[in-house]
Amino acid sequence: MEPGYCTKVDVVRVIDGDTIEFEIRRRFHIRLRDIDVVEFNTLRGKKATEFVRKRLFDAEDIKIFIPTGDSLKLMDINSFERLVGDVEVDGKNLAELLRENGYNK
């Protein structure tokens, strides 16, 4: 198993199709790992953002996983200082759901 940090979280807001603001004890942005969603300023990007928003706010269980085995991947400094990680919504990987629904670039 990959070393990392995993916890349940509360959703604050969906920024776009692959960036979400969560809260544990403080707010932070998570950039979904291993997916690049179409940009928000396109019709598909807006649909992707709404897809994520609906999935998260209708979910019963949300978990995040932040890998810690590679310190270079822990914080994607070139990408708006967001943590890079995985989001699980009701037992399903959010990046995989986005791919399955055609929202990746």
C-alpha cells in the first residue's frame, strides 16, 4: 500500500472539474491525481464541474488520500499550491468517475 494520509472530509465548494476545496480542521484545495479535466471556461468544463459538485454534495461518504511517499508530489507548487491526491465518493474514485463520463482532456 502506498504511504499517505487518508481521512473523511467535508466539502466546502467545487472550484472546477478537478479541484475541490475540503475542510478537516482547516480548508485546503485538492488537485485530483492522475487526471486533467477540461477547463472550466468551456461548456464541457462547466458540465464537469457540475458533475463533481452533484456527486460530492449528494454523497454520504467522502474520503481523501494524500500520498506522502514522494514529497515532490505532496504539494504541486507549480499548480496554485494545491495538495495532489485522490478523492473517494461513496466508495468510488472521483477521477475514475470523471474519466468514465468523458470529462478528461
